[in-house]
Amino acid sequence: MISLSVKPIWLLKLLNATMIKTELSVIHPEARIGKNVKIEPFVTIGADVEIGDNCWIGPNVSIMNGSRIGNNCKIFPGAIIGGVPQDLKFDGESSTVEIGNNVVIREYCTINRGTKASFKTQIQDNVLIMAYVHVAHDCIIEEKCILANNVNLAGHIRIGKHAILGGLTAVHQFVTVGEHAFIGGGSLVRKDVPPYVKAAREPLSYAGVNSIGLKRRGFSLKQIHAIQDVYRVLYVKGYNISQALEIIENKLEPSAERDNIVSFVKDAKRGIMRGFRALNSNRSNGSHPRTGK
């Protein structure tokens, strides 16, 4: 095991070294590495890189230019952080990938830096990213999210805090997933997923409120029941979106959760996923579940 801090980097720079060459790892002398950082063999770290204190960088990790990593992070073997975006519009502009504190990135994940759309990809504090996940350019993953094995995020996606995406989930570009949402494994996410819900099936549809997750995070029964009341109107009673929003705003008791849901639905640029009852109604009428024709 090789332990590096800013002190040996500074000393090597005084010796006019162009690269820091340990016995088994290569770290550019301009990389800014904090205290008590442990770097295992065969790691490559570029010049424009910042790593906070008390991090662990596993074997065969590549941390490329533009990477900003917070404190107490763990990056497991084979991960590639800060790769050039897989976007044909990318023209070499300076951009970053910003990883918060206490983030765990498991084996062989790839996290690309941003493009000129926002100039950064962001992963906030206390996120768990399991093995083989891909996070594309300009994504934002808010705090305390979990992305299970083989989740694939296209560009410009936003994942709200405390959201959980099951393994093998694929998310379309520009989609937003609301906070505290739970998406079942193997899902194809083409539309925005509102906060506090469970989503599953194909095509992806409403599968109830994520009541277990909300209880674990300290929501009261009153809050959970109020959220369920909102989604009964939005998804269960057969109203269209405009009708449902009018009823929710005018007839249901105001709350922070109600207002959060209403704002999310109004701001959904790709539209929100459908309710399971609406999908079944289309099937019973002989129409296609996605097009309605």
C-alpha cells in the first residue's frame, strides 16, 4: 500500500519532477492530494485533480483531469473518474466532475465530466454508487442516493436526494427523478419520476408511495398519508394531469410535500410517468400503452 499526501508532492515539485512516479502508481506533481490519502498500486492521477482528506483510492483507478473529490471517499478498483464526455458536441472545453464527501464508488464505474451545457457533473455527499454504474456528462446526483449495480445514466439527468435506483436501470437523457423515489431493478426510465413514489413495470408506471423508505427517513404517518392522498388524485382516480393538479391545489390540505409534488409535475419537461391504471385502461381498449393508439 502506498500512502501519499501533499507534502511529498510538494517536495518532488521542488526537484523539477514532471511526473510523480511511485513504484507502482503515477501521480502528476500538480495534483492536489489531501492528508491521509491511501493510494493502492497501478493508480493514475492527472494534473488537474483535487482529492480531499482521508480518501482511499483502490488499485487500477484512473482519476483524470477535472476531477474534484471530497473527504472520506472510497473509490474501488477499476473506476474511471473524470473521463471525457461521450458527447459529439464536446469540443474540449474545461469542465469538471465534482464528488462530495463520504461518497463510495464501487468497481469499474465510469463518471464523465461535464460539457458546456453546465460545465460539471456533480455527485453530492453520502452517495453510494455500486459496481459498473455509468454516470454521463452534466448529471446531478443529490445527497444520500443509491445507484445499484449496472445503472446507466445518460446526460443531463438529475436524481433527487435519497432516491434509490435498482440494478440494471437505464435512464433517458434529461430525465429528473424526484427525491425519495424508488425505481425497481431493470427499469427503463423515459419520463420524469415524481418524488416519494415507487416506480416499476414496463413501461415504467406508478407502483405506490415509497412508504417504507419514508418511514426509515423520519416521515410521520400524517405526512405519508398526505402524500398518498396526492397520488390517489394524480394517478388512481382517472383524472388527466391538469384536472388532478387543480384538485390537489384547491381541495387537499397544503403541506411541503404536496407543494413539492405539484411543483415537480408542473416543471417536468419530459412529462411524468403514467399511472398503472391508465396503462391498463389503454390495453383494455386495444390501444398501445405508450402512444394510446
